[in-house]
Amino acid sequence: MTRIIDVFSWMDAVAIAAFLGTWILQHVLSERSSLSLNAVMARRRRSWMGRMAGREARMPDSITMQGLQNGSAFFASTSLLAIGGGLAALRASDQAIEVFASLPFGITTTAQLYDVKALGFSAIFVYAFFKFVWAYRLFNYCSILIVAAPPPALVGTSEMDLAVERAARMNIEAGRHFNRGLRALFFVLAYLGWFVSPAVLIAASVAVFVVLYRRQFDSEPLRAASYGD
């Protein structure tokens, strides 16, 4: 039985290390830095919950939460379809190898390596699916915490402060898992480069990292969200 380690060339191993390294580095930078767009929006989520406490009618909060849930549900459904597509690709490895060989790029691969690539593709979408489904559930919990918050007359009391903190933490955590799912979708685009060659995977991983880094630390949305701070 062929071991997985025997399927990879040294260049494949370097490419996968670069892919995982850029993904992990982007994860750390966007979630640990207080200057990232995610961090700024986490503060805005906390401000939102503070404003919610003073509203008698909390319909705007419910509508916003519904929109966040719908976004999570959409991406979860998309990820589930992609998982099915990746698994279906395993049944057509021979045809896929023939297609790659006929392309003008000189792409050569083995059935074992193609299967590993297809499984990796599906695994990334499995990860994204779990993140989006969990985010959906957390947004649902946050909706409950919003409804359970005391009336505006109790603003400034310890009871209201605790309710706001609970809702804010749940909202921030839901957003964090949603962002992790989106990050997986961005990096799965880079992963597709491996089907061409390890060098393309490395280049695509770096390109996705640069794009996401600029969006997190040097973008108009960041300047808009942090305006006035």
C-alpha cells in the first residue's frame, strides 16, 4: 500500500508548507492584532450591543442578526456543495489526469497524488462548513441574548451591563468563526494552484496572503470602520 509521504515530491512538501504557513500567519495577524479590520469590527460589535441596551424597540437588532445568520447559512450551503463536488472528483481521477495531460501547460500527475489533492480540497471545505454552521448557531444564541436583555430603564445597572457583555461576547465570537470560514474559502482558491504545479500553489498562497493582509491592515473599509478613533 502506497504511503502518503511517498506520493509527494520535495517540491510538493515545500508548497504545502508554504500554503499552511501563509494561512496560519494570516490567521494570527488578523485575530491577534488590535489594528486589523476584524479587531476594529469586534469593537464596533461591542458598541452595537451597548446601543441595543438603550433601545425600547429592538427590531433593528433582530433584523441585523437575521442578515448575519442568512450570510452564514448561505456560505455553509455553498461549502456543503463544494464538499460533494470534491468527493465526486475522486471518482473521475483517470479522466482528470487525461485532461491535465492534454493542457498546454505540461501538467503531469499520478492518480495517487490527484486523489490526495482532491481530498485536501474537500477537507478545506469541511473546515469552512463547520465554521459557518457554528457561526450561524452563535448568531442564533446572540439573538436570544438580545431578546433576553433587560428593558432600557435598567441601563447602567449591573444586570444590564452583564446582559450587554454576554451579547457582545457571543456576537464577537460568532463573527470570529464566520471570518475563519471566509478565510478558508479564500485560501482554497490558492489551493487550486496545486493542481497545476507546486510552484503555482506557492505563488497563489502568497498572492492570497497579500490580498487578505491589505484588506485587514491597509484598506478603505478599515479606514472607514476606524474613522474618528
